[in-house]
Amino acid sequence: MKTPASTKRSVVDGKFAMMKAAGSVVNAGGKGLAFALLALLVVPVAPAFGQGNPDTARTAANDLATPAIGEIAIPTKNLLQVIRDGGPLMLPIGVCSFILLVFVFERTIALRRGRVIPRPFVRRFLEQIREGTLDRNTAAELCAQNGSPVSEVFAGAVNKWGRPSVEVEQAIIDAGERVTNGLRAYIRLFNGISTISPLLGLLGTVLGMIRAFNAIATADAMGRPELLAAGISQALLTTAAGLSVAIPALIAYLFFVGRVDKLVIEIDSLGQQLVALIAADARPREAAGSKANSSSRNAA
């Protein structure tokens, strides 16, 4: 019985013999017979090659037709397991994230525009002083009752009521510095968290890599990746945790610094309006202007 290999060899040898015969006929001038022999060469050789190993073809067909019986599920971890895998430095990083969350809410409430610069109080206060219905003592009592940051600046200016504008402005500057320090409270904490958290993550990365290399040195873990996975996982988890806390902390710091600067500029503008109303060298000009307006009305 012929084997598949011998069948292939015999077919190929027959093809070469026919090609040699065609070449000899061409040399002899028999071109028509040569073309006939070349046409015979177009016999497909694929059936001979397909008879190699029917079991292999059948097995491949069965593999394609048979679906996967069971798929391996991807293992998942909860947050507590992730923190445990991150090592001991995940604890201070978690404390930083909690502190950041608490003081973001606190500064969001404390720096509300309605709390820092209550518009009804400011509008009523300036209108009453402009109309002359408030004296020094009454204005000081209103500022003390309100208790907002802008009322503290107004109270510093009212204490210099009737003095030159330079003294009133200096009183506003002094009160404004105190108010600004109060508005900027805890904002440096955001900057500190944004600086410390990546350093803690970097320290965890170094400790994780040390753990991985110790596993290589002590347990011959070059061919056992499961022994290296713990150290590498700790290194990556602490880095990710540190950056996840530092980036929001930096965003919060920049946001609240910009908000405080905007509020301070507006308070300073309102203080300049108050200087023009209560300073000694500003009131005569205002009185002269009011007399001129009244005389023009009488003339009309």
C-alpha cells in the first residue's frame, strides 16, 4: 500500500518527466504536441496533497465546530482588598483624601458669595450713608450685627469716620488683611496635600520594588511571576493612589485661591466707595455737589 508521501513524490516526478518531454518536442519542432503536453500539466495536485492526514483535518474541523465549554472569569477585588494590597502607605494616603474631602466642603460653604459679601446689607448700608440717615454709632452697630467679612472691613472704616481719606483707606487695608487671612484659611492645606500625596505614593513604589527584588533574591522568583506580582502591585497601587489624591487637591487649591482673590478685589472696591462717603476731605466735595444739584433744581 502506498503512503501519502510516496503518492506525492510519484505525482511530482511524473510532472517533471512530462515537462522534459515537452521541451524535447519543442526542440524538435513539434510545437502543437508541446502545447498538448503542457495542457496536461494543469491537472490539480491538491487532491494528492489533501490525502496527507485525514485525522488532522477532522480534528481541526471538530475544534472549530466545538464551542468553548467554560470561560475563565476575570478575578475582581473590592476596595478593601485593593487598599490591603497597596501596603501600609495606603493608610496615610487615605487619611489625606479624607481631610481633602472635608475641607473642600468647608471652604465651598465658607467662601459663598452671599456669606462673604451679602448684597442686601451692602446696598442698604451704602445707600443710608449716602442719604445721611446713618451716624457713626449706628453704622458700627449694623456692621457688628451682620458679622460678614465685608462688614468687618466697613467697621474698620467707620472707626475712622470723619478722618482724612488716607487714614480711612489705611483702616480699610488693615481690616482687609485680617479678612483675607480668614478667607485663605485651610487653603494651604490643599497645597500641602497635593505635595505630600505623590511623595507617599513614590515611597510606596520604592518599597514595592524592594519587595519584588527581595523575592527574586531569596525565593528564586525569576521563573515564578506570582512571587513578583505582590511587590509590583504594591508599587503601582501606591503610585496611583497618591496621584488620585494629589490631582484633585491641586485643582481645589487653584480654584479656591482664585475665588479668594476675586472676593478680596470686590471688597476693596466697596471699601473705596465707603471712603468717598465718610472721609473728611471727601464729604465737602460731596456736599458741594449736592448743593449744586439742589440749586439747579430750584433754578429749574
